[in-house]
Amino acid sequence: QVQLVESGGGSVQAGGSLRLSCAASGRTFSDYAGGWFRQAPGKEREFVAALKWDGVITNYAVSVKGRFTISRDNAKNTLYLQMTGLKPEDTAVYYCNFLRGFGDWYFMSANVYDSWGQGTQVTVSS
């Protein structure tokens, strides 16, 4: 059974930084693409960032490109999201997941996935 545990969220002021972690069990990130999604109050869950199984090729939502960096630690089977230059519009619950593929926007749609962790809250104040 796959389990995902997100952590690292918190409250920061605009311009601040946070690093989110996603510890996985039951499946190995080095064998799959991994991704981060977020859901703001009253909005649908949206794609944020993805990392291909090679651990090198990345993909980002336009809204976070240049500010967020996705990475992983194979030894810890953990996916990370380094967030810098945070803005109030980044406020959301952040979730990670294994992706069913990479390179097609279909795989970046949150609707494709039906099993999620509890998420971690990120709140950015102006």
C-alpha cells in the first residue's frame, strides 16, 4: 500500500521561503515520476511541479516557474519542493503524488489521481 506523508508547511510573509517534504512508502520515487499539487480554498487542486523518473527533467506550472524547485533524495525516498519568493497567492494545501507518466499534460491533472496524503498547509501573508 502506497503512503505519502507531506510536511514542511507553515506561515511565512511574502518573499519568504519554505521547503516541503514528501516521504513515501510502498513505492519508490526513483522508479516513477513525482509531482506536487496544491489546492487553495474554494479552488480545484492544481498542478505545481513534476520530476521525471530520471531525477533530472522537471516541469513547472507557469505561476511558480523560477521560484519553486522540485527534487528528490533517493536514499530517503523523499520528494521535495523548495519554494522561494512566496506570494499570497501561493497559499494552499500542498500535496505530492506519484505520477502515472510524464511529458503529457494529462499526467499533470489532479483528476487523474484518486489517492492522496493529508497535505501540508502553506500560508503566505502580505
